[in-house]
Amino acid sequence: MIISSPFEAFNIFENDHGLPQDFIRSVNAHNPDSNAWARLERSDITPHEFDELFATESQARGHRVQGREVLALLYGTPRERMVRALDVVRDADFIIACLTNNVATPTSDSDSRSDRPVEMQQILAKFDYVVESSKVGVRKPDTKFYEIACTTVGTTPDRCVFLDDLGVNLKPAAALGMHTIKVVDPDTALNELAKLLGLPL
């Protein structure tokens, strides 16, 4: 939610290449726990392996798309009000954590954040904790991912507010006791968060 959704970039790519709208998402939604995308986000496979596996999966659904083309679309544009809100929340002494389904890059070592664009590094630096699927070996919406995040932060679910743009990721968090906010419109989501925290966002 801090950056624009990669779904927007997917749609532009699909339009430019004559693919059905949301085709890439449909490939990722097929066998969502065991497909190439899920395996990459858990670091079960390398980006090189993902390139061909995704191509095979997409071809089976009617259009061949190389995985490397999809990976090139992942970095979106920062949403300025969201970024400013991070500073307000942090300055109010709340602990903030980024729970991300991500992929490890070929050069990643102890800190995969060093491989990201500088602008994204600066945003991630605003978080007290960054919990990455590629490092912990599980991904949203696996309940264990949220449990790991709570353990990492040193808190309990009932003391957390979790924001995500996908309902499937919010359901297990809510089941654990987290207060959840679905980010459809960022401004609406921040207004809801502001009321919960008692902060001007």
C-alpha cells in the first residue's frame, strides 16, 4: 500500500502485449500455494527458475509470458500521503512493521533491502521491522506469517492494526485478532487508521 500496486503495471503490460486484462493475476491465482509465484516468494526457487516456470504456467493458460518480464514490473510509485503517514505514526512512538510478500534477488545476501531502488530503501528504513516472505519461508495469507511478525515485533495480534489491499490477506490476520483495514482507496484507509490511532494522518 505504500507504493502503487503492481497490478497497475501488470495491466499496462497486458495492454501493451495484447494480453487479456488481469491475465498475470489469473496465472498467480491458479494453485496459489504451490505455483511459481508462491514458491518464489518463499524462496523455494530462484528467480532464474521462476523465469521458466512462470512461462510454462502462463503458456498453459493461453499466453506465454517469461517470469523475468513479470519481475521487472514489481516496483511501483510511492504514495506520498502513505509515506508521510509513516513518519507521523513513528513520531507518535508506535511500532511499525512492514509485512511483505517479496522475492529475493540473485545478489541478495544478509539484507535484501540493499538490492532495492534507493527510494524504496529510504521508505523501508522508516519501519522498525521488515518481515519478508523470502526470508522467513512463509507468505501471506499463511497464518504462520502473521504469528512470526508478532513474535518479531514482540507483541500480540490484538494490539496490531494490519493494512493490506487484498482481502485474502486480511482474513487470517483478523482471525488472529488483529484490527484490519482494506486499502482500496489509500485516503479512505488512512482516514480510518487516523481514527483508530487518534493521529492526524
